[in-house]
Amino acid sequence: MKNVKRIAVALVLFVAATGFVNAQSKIAHINVQQLLSDMPEMKAAQAELKKLQETYRADIQSSMTELQNKYTQYENEATSKTREENEQRAVELQGFQQNIQEAEQAAMQEMQKKQQELFAPISEKAKAAIEKVAAAKGYDYVIDASPGLSLIVSKGPDLLAEVKKELGF
């Protein structure tokens, strides 16, 4: 009778342990930051942003040079002008400087808008590939292993190579 109880208890424990192991979720990880930086589309988007940034920088630098030239000119001519003309010139220089600052802010906003416009489809493409590989491999969760995030131990499989393969690079 004792043996039957022991066998029954052992059988119940075995079934419970097997059920517990089967109930655990499969988890993998991927460095999303590295994936995105390796994508050819991201490199092209970054090059486009850099080109746009250089255009804005050149325009603003040109305006700054023009402001500096006007300032020097007005400073050199200040003694030969009336006080009212000098005050009017000072107001003109302040307005010009304010226009440059507004242009800088507008350029920054345009850069941010363009960055979001370019990066959003790339991020979506990467996410779709990660989801497809995870589904094909039967993973319930994929954790972002990018540096600075909270992943401490990464004993599970790394999907980076498989997702790159899925994306065709």
C-alpha cells in the first residue's frame, strides 16, 4: 500500500513538473539598435538626413556671415551716422539675429520631422521581421538586448542573424 502511494505521489509530481516545464514561455533576445544600424535602408536614411543637415547648416552659416558683415559695416560707419540711424541699425541687426535663431529652430524641427518620416517605416520593417522569425521559431517573447536597456542575462537564443537573413542582408 505504501508503494502504491509513493508511486502515485511520484506520478503526480512527474506530471506536474512536466506540465510546468511545458507551460514556460520561450524567450529570445535581439539587439534592435544593432539591427537597425546594420539595415541598408537606415544607412541611406542617415545619409539623406546628413545631406539635409549640411544644407541647413550652410544656409545658417551664410546668414551668420551676412550678419557679421553688416555688424562690422555698421560698427565702422557708426561715427559718421546720426544717433537715430545707429539705433535703427541696431534694431535691424537684432531683428536679423532673431530671424537666424528662428531659422535654426525651424531647421531643427524639420530635421526631427524628416528623421521620424524616414525611420518609422524602417522600424516597422524590422519589427515585422522580428515578429516573423519569432513566430517561425515558436518564441512567445523577444527581448530587446540593446545596450543601456535592462537585459542582464541573455542565455536565450539571439535572433539577430536570423532576422538579418529574413531582411535579406
